[in-house]
Amino acid sequence: MHTYWSKLARNLVPYVPGEQPQDKKYIKLNTNENPYPPSPKVIEAIKAAANDYLKLYPDPQGQELRAEIAEYYGLAQNKVFVGNGSDEILAFAFMAFFDPGRPILFPDITYSFYPVYAGLCNLDYETLRLNQDFSLPVKQFCRQNGGIIFPNPNAPTGKAITLKEIEEILSNNRENVVIIDEAYIDFGAESAVKLINQYPNLLVVQTLSKSRSLAGLRVGWALGEDNLIKALDTVKNSINSYTLDRLALAGAQQAIKDEEYFQKVRKKIITTREKTSRELLKLGFTVIPSQANFVFVSHPAVPAEHIFQRLKEQGVLVRYFKQPRIDNFLRVSIGTDQDMETFLQVIEAIVRQG
Amino acid sequence: MHTYWSKLARNLVPYVPGEQPQDKKYIKLNTNENPYPPSPKVIEAIKAAANDYLKLYPDPQGQELRAEIAEYYGLAQNKVFVGNGSDEILAFAFMAFFDPGRPILFPDITYSFYPVYAGLCNLDYETLRLNQDFSLPVKQFCRQNGGIIFPNPNAPTGKAITLKEIEEILSNNRENVVIIDEAYIDFGAESAVKLINQYPNLLVVQTLSKSRSLAGLRVGWALGEDNLIKALDTVKNSINSYTLDRLALAGAQQAIKDEEYFQKVRKKIITTREKTSRELLKLGFTVIPSQANFVFVSHPAVPAEHIFQRLKEQGVLVRYFKQPRIDNFLRVSIGTDQDMETFLQVIEAIVRQG
């Protein structure tokens, strides 16, 4: 068993993404994908980039995309890093900023890729217990540490913290890098991007996968001081010079440019989320107030695992995490209004039957 | 300087890809790209995949692409790993198979990314001095080691070793993983793929970038025993679940399928390489016999660095490596017949002027 594997590989416990079953057509509310298609301009740009130039390497730095993102956020271009989805960027950031022997901090209930990255980099970590209402224990982040990472809004809870709370964490942690994983930021929370010029230790990571309907294109970015961006480039260029292909670069630029489409889609999802939350409350669910494109819910009478299984049998996929404190909760991605109506009908019948 | 950087990041010396200057239009013979466009079927498949499904994550395992490659090579599907170009796969392989404290072996003149990966994984390495004629010192690879990697054909020399020599290395190294980097295999050397079923420690890495004209799409694969593939998957899934976007997956499948186009292009390049080699010999150049899509050449009277600069001034980019033993050589990628005619005219004038 595991002959030829390195010590590192033997000790890795990889991340397991949400299931993508092919056995039948599901209403897919399990991986926080956007139910709406990407901007038609993105599709057009990709088709235009599907040309003979695919024989040539892409720009290894993706400078045009960096420029587009920099302009969008009003930052200098050297404050932008681009990569193959925010997961890859987070892996690079763990390598670039955290050291073994100096424990990093993240919440006990959060994105389950963080402990995987820690394993990859042989890092120690301490998890901070979320408050009873699943809010982030802001003051706890002010203890000594070797770095901090948390999503805002948090996953799978959907709860966000305010910019003031973020500043409290940043101003008490000037020695170490603080990574804010803003995968879900566009659904209602306030981005920490505007703090970058004040805090040279702040790295904000975002993605096209959720709010811009491009999970299938694999593009994310990190924003922070030039010095942090250089470290990410150093790690990237020690692994793979060209992480973004020509099609992803072309599509991503258009996704940033088409602000009107982006605003329309994200607002639509927020509206559907609020409606879905209200309906779930009527059915007796506890609904954690969400600022993401999903809701985190629990029923006082019917166990979450039971609901999860019954939903799946009836063609609706949601996410269930069998882990302490949240094993009676379901994470439900926000689909179209029609998706959510079907979901609500099915879940209503399930909780009625008990 | 380097505040906030991890110890790892401070010590990294990243790879520097060949330049991609934008100041004017060059005849680009510096990054071993294919001068011919990808198969029209690839372009078509990408355009078809540029659709609303980009909102959904790609298959994290790329099973359909793995199946296509497995069928092409007559291997079981669990002997195929796919990734974002062979560079990324090599980085994963260094993490998956090599351990600090057990020096790995590679040639002293070879792909300059290998020492970078070693730095990334904190590995010791020993370089084996190529023979005077730049052939691989096969017997030297039979000394004790923690793993072996070499390209076949080697880069930047273009020299290949035979399957019999590969077997000599493999049969003397049953304890450690032997990685054969076959980025240039389709231009004349014999692939070690047929040895996979005999040697559970053999990993063969290939790419779409060169022979299938898709440097801009970022797709490579590794072939080896199930056990080795599982280790690569474990590393990948600890960094990024989805390294290949939907467009790359769709295009890559067609690139493997279109055997007729592939054969036509690779044969054309071999013919042009042979013709170019003959012409360079006539001009007095030493030309290392190449089985790749480039030639490695030296002039007895005119220094390589001088030729490199003069070529660039006249719109022809080639690659010059300022390092011991090869600092009087140029690596020239094989372009179209027309590219090579222009190149030969320009270089002839340069060496005549001295």
C-alpha cells in the first residue's frame, strides 16, 4: 500500500468536492453554482479566442486580465494576482505566507479546504469556535498566530462580518498575513478590498465561479499589496508558468467588463434567497441569515440527514456535512425561482411526513 | 524586503519562461511552440463547449478525457492522470513521489524547471553530467537515489535515448519512481508508455502543447500504474479540485481523436527539422542530431550570444541559455518552411559578417 508515495502524499487528506452524479438529472443545489448562464459577452469572447493562436502559450502573467481587474477595483495593476480558480490561489497563498511551527487560525466551521492546505504545507493550525449563532468570534482572532484565513461571508453558514470587525482583526494582526476568502462577497457582504491600501498584510481572494456564473472556466484573483502579489507569483512560477489558458483569460476579461449583467444576476439571486428563506421559515426551519448564494438551514423535528437523502431520491441535490455542530444542517444553494419552488414543494412534503 | 513571505517563498528561485515580447512581430522560434494551428476539430469542440454550462464546475477528474487518452494508448483508464499542462503535473509528481533527504537525479543540462520543483519541495538533487556529445549518461542513473527524472528527448539538446537504455535505467531502479518527461516524444523518439505494465515505478508525462499545437490550452497527462496515478490525484485534490476548465477538457478530447491531423503535423515538422539541420550544417554549424521540434546548434567562429542578439534585432527569436557547457549554443524551434527559410537567410548573413 502506497509504495512509491512520498511522506507528504501519504499524509495528505484531500478535499472532496460536492458530488456531480450523472445517474439522472438533478436540481443541483449542492455546489453553490450560479443557476444563471454567464454573460453572453463572455461566451462570445471565448468563441473568438478559439482560434489558431491556441498553438502559442498564453501570457504567463495574464497582464490584460490583471489590468481589467485592477481598473474595476481602482487598484494599481501590481496589486492583482490571477489564477486557476480561488482554490489554487489559496493553496499558493498558504505556501507563500505561512510557516510550519507557527499555528494559523481559522474558524472551526468553515471551508473544508483550509485544513487540507495546512496538511499540504505541513502547517499547524488552531480552529476558533464560532459563536452559538454561527457568527465569527472576532476577538479570538486577536491571539498570537502565524496567519489568519476566513471566508467572508463564511461557508457553509452564509454569515458575514462587517468591515469594522475586519479592521479589528487586521489592526490586531499586523505581523502576519490575513487572508479573506471572498468567494461569496457579491451576494451582500462588504468587501475588504477598500482596506488593501491601509493594510499591507491583507490579501483578498475572489472568484468568477459564483457571482459571475463561471465555475466551469476556473478563474480567480487575489488582491493585496505588491509585496504579497510578488510572493504569489514566485510560488506560481515555481509550479506552473501558465495556469490560465487563452480561453479563460479572454472570457474572464469580458466577465469583469459586463457590469450590467453581473448586477442583474447577483440581485436576482439575492431576491430569490430572501424569498426562499421566508418560505423555509414558514415551514418551521431555522434559517441562518445569509449573505451568500446559499442558505444554511435546520429543522427542529426532521433530521437533516434524512431530509438530504429524501431530497436526493426526489431529484434535488443539496449539501450535507456530517460533522460536529452542523450535522443537523443542510446547505442549499440558491437556484432559479423555479428551482426553488420545486425544492420548497419537495422539502415541504418531506417535513410533513417527518 | 520580503516581509510576510514564508521561508519557502523566500528560498524559491522560480522558473523563467521564454520571452514573449510584444514590441513587434517576431518569427517566434524560442519557446518550442508548434507553428501549425490546432486541428479544426479542436476549435470546433471548444466553440461548442462555450455555452451556458460554463456556470457549472467541470468534472474534477476529467473522466471523459482520461478515457480518451487511455483508449489511445491501450491502457486502463485508472492509469491516466490529466492536468493543467505537463509543468503542473511534474510539480505534483515531485510532491507525490520524492522525499527530502534522498537526493533525486537528473542531467546537468536539461529542462530548467527541475531544480525549481526541487526547491519547491525542499529536495536534494544531484545532476549527472551529460556525455561530451550531449547523450544521457545512462549507467550513471544506476547509482543510489531517491528518484529520477529526465526528458526524452532531452531539452534543450533534442537528443533521445532508446527504449533499451530506458529499460536499463528502470531495471536498476525498482525502489524509486522514474519520471520520463516526454514533452517532445512525438517528433521521433520511442515512448516508454509500452513499459508501464512492466514497471510499476515508471511515470510517463506528456503534453498537448507541442505536437498537438495547443500550448495555449494547458493540457497534459501522466501515464503509469494506478498506484502512482492515485498519488497524483491525492496531491491535485489537496491543491485544486478542478485544474482543467470545461473548454480545455472539450478541446483536448478532440485533439486526441484527430489522429490524421496529428500525424500530418508532426511529420511535417520532422521533415522541416531535417531540412533545417542540413542547411545549418552547410553554414558550418554544429547541429546536435535532434528528435524534438527544435535543433540545438553552435557555430565554431561566431559566438551564440552574438547570433542570438543579431537574430532578435532582425525579428527572429531563438533561445539562448547563458550557462556552463551550453553558452555557445542556440536552441531553435522548428517553424514553418517559410519561417525556417527566413531564419536561414538571416543567420547566414550573421555568420558571414562574423
